[in-house]
Amino acid sequence: MADGLPDDLRGALDAVAVLPRLLIACDYDGTLAPIVSDPRDARPLPRSAAAVEALTALPDTAVALVSGRALAVLKELSGVSDAVHLVGSHGSEFDTGFVQPVDARAEALLAEILRTLDAIAGEYPGVTTELKPASAALHVRNAAPDDAAAALHRAAEAAQAWDAQVTDGKAVKEFAVIETDKGQAVDILRDQHDASAVVFLGDDVTDEKAFRRMRGDDVGVKVGPGDTAARYRVDEPQNVAEALEYLLDVRGRWAR
């Protein structure tokens, strides 16, 4: 280890930082921002936020946040400038709209899902729901373990009657009425910026779709424990700040 980063990750960042066009993409919760009890309080670590903005100022360097958050919420919580590209709803919501339209059928299904999740949440203390433009989520982080398990089980049973994409995250189960795929989102960004390589950092199950799309000189970095398709790993969001600062230093010297 050196400067808090594994030596193999430092080597990979050294190599990717000097490529002609670079895309750096990060998940938000658990990656740029630490996980907190109330999702409305999640804010990026100051060092990470500063590094993200500084990276956007380098030539031929694009930076994006790819999050499960609704796009408007991601913009508000992250506080990033317009120089940072934002993709919400697990990769399906760009600033130009959704990759797949949310039609009347999908809107009706979303309303039904939310009604059901609200009813479940009302029976278990600490369980809450979240409505997004194309999905609804059941959060159990603040519930007792038995209540959390029961609520998630009931939601899973209800989902058998829905034509919805189910995603299990950290203390959350989400039901989307359109297809969501962070890997597809990263590839769209890759093509938009004609990137020579991608650095992607994420901590959750949905980030695995992006890790599985890594290729060539790409660098996928898993944050925290758990099985992963990423080649590299760091322990916590503070290490993400270090990785971004390291990239900023190496690519900044290359640009000069």
C-alpha cells in the first residue's frame, strides 16, 4: 500500500492517466458520498468534490456521476457544476431524458408499485419508500433486522405480479418500470466522449453492470467488501478521494 491506495491500483491509474481521452465515472452513495442513515443527508466528501471539479478542467478529460438517484436529486445533493455529467436512475436518466420512454402504462404500474410499497412500509417501523421518475424503492436501513427482512420479503412477493425490473441494493429493494443499466450508461458516455479508456468507481450491486463492461485499459474499482467483477478494490469513500486526487496529479502532470 502507498498513500492509502493498493500498489496495483496506483499502477493502473498511472497507465490510464496518460491516455489521449479519459472518462472518469463514479457512483454517488457509498462512493463519492459516505452512506448515511437518512439518504437526504448524503453529501460528497469535500476532497472528492474538489478533485471531481478539478479533473473536469483538464484537457480531454470527462467526469460523470452515474447514480441510482433521480437526476434532479443527484444534482441537488452532489452540488457539482455543469461541467460534471450526471446520469440518474441507475443509468437510465440522462439530462436529455430517459434512455427508454416512460409511457402511460409504465406510469400506471409505477403508481401501483408505490401504493403497495407504501402499505408495506406503514406496517414496519423504520421502513420507508422513495419515488423516482421511473422507479420506486423500499428502504430498510433504519428498520430492525426482522422487520427489514419481512418487508423485503413481502415486496418481493408482490413484485411477482409486476412487469418491473427488480434491483437489490444495500438495505434497499427497487422496482423500475423501465430497463436500467449502469453499464449501458457508461458505454453511452464512452461513445459520447470518444474515450480511450474509462475509470469507474462504485460500491453497490448495480455498479457490477458497469464493472462487467470494462475492457482494454479500463479501470474498475470496487469500493468496500463483497464479490465483484472489478479488477481493483479500495476500502471506503475516503480512498475514492485519494484515487481521484491521484488521477488529478498524474494526468495534470501529463497535460502540462
